[in-house]
Amino acid sequence: MDSFTDKEWAEIAGTLSILKPSDDALQFARTELNEARKAYVANCNTSPWAQRRKKELTEWRKIEKHAAELERLLQSRFNDDPSNAPDAKDWRGENFKLALARLRDTAKLQSFCENLNRQVRAPKANVRAWFHFAVLNVWTKLGGQLKFSRHPTQRYVKGPLPRYFSAVTKPVHEVSLETLPDIVKRHKVLMPLMERRQCIAFRKKLKDGSWSPWTEMPPGHEINLRAVAADADTQ
């Protein structure tokens, strides 16, 4: 299932209640988490879509490699036996070289694009890491802090954030809360990179007039437009 059921969402909403979110904020959270879950399911390594994209990337890399090898062999053949080399004015000789060059360059471009798609046009991280990033991002946008505590004697991770994280991830995949400290550290590393990308994209939308505060700003989320625009100008 790509979206959280009503029962699953009720548990998630219960863990968010400590943040005292508005109804609009809860709806925002549900939409964001559903989208994150859909993206995870679509991009996980076991999905047919991911397997197809992986196959396409492998094939384009093979085409690029073989085209480059053909260029090398053809040039080597011409160098070994000058009588076989096409005349410089012979359009067929130019077509040979041009066709191989185009094939190699096309394969290289397609391979590059496929690789970008696999990285979700973002800093390198695996599919599960990006799902965790989205989950924690919703928590912080609703005013939560990336903090947790440990049981005084048994030392297991506990607190509002772990309860929320467990409620969201449990229906999607198995994860130990003992990994949450490392997940939070990774989130803090990825966050500045994503904010920089968002500033650049936001600046572009400001210029072309396509930005709308009603569709792109979450409830209760304040943003200094002048600061964002100035930051994007420096990129």
C-alpha cells in the first residue's frame, strides 16, 4: 500500500499531538508523509520500476563503452593500413566518424541522465535515507526538535521524536530506534545541501512569477523572502 491507512495515520497523528499542530498542519504532514512513502516504494531496489531503470543505466554504459571501442578499432585499422582509410573528402569516411561519435556521446548523456535520476537529483543517499530525511523534515516543519533521550538504566532511545519516527517507519520497513542517532546526524548533514537547492529553485520561481505561498509554504512555516532571494543570488 502506497499511503498510510486511517489506523496508521491515527497513531502517527497521536505522536504529533505533543507539537500541538493545527488541522492544516496535520493535513500537510499526512500529505508529505504519504508522498514520501510512495517515493520509497517506487524507488526501492525491489520495485520493477527501479529494476528497469537500473537495466537501462547498465545498457547505456555498455553502448558508450562499445562505441568508444569501435572508434579505437576503426582508427587503429586505418593507421595500420592507410589504403583502407577513407579519403578526407569522402563523405562516407566523415559519416563513419560522425556516427560513432554521436552514438558514444548520446550513450554518455543518457547514462549521465539515468544516474542523476537514480540520485533523485539530490546529494547522494540511498532510498531509505531519503525516506528518513522526509520523515524528520515533517517533524521539524511542525516545530519539533531533533532531540531524544535514553532510559536511565536500560539506555534505549526514547522520547517524542523516537515515538513519531517509529509510528511512521513501522508500516513501511523495519528499523531499530538504536539507529536514530545516526539518522539524525545524517539529516543534519543533508539539510544545508537541500536548503541551498531550494533557495536556488525558489529564486527562479520568484523571477518567473510561478511561486505561490498558498501551494508551496506549509502551514505555520515562516520564511524570510528577502533573505532567501539574497542567498540565492550568491549561489
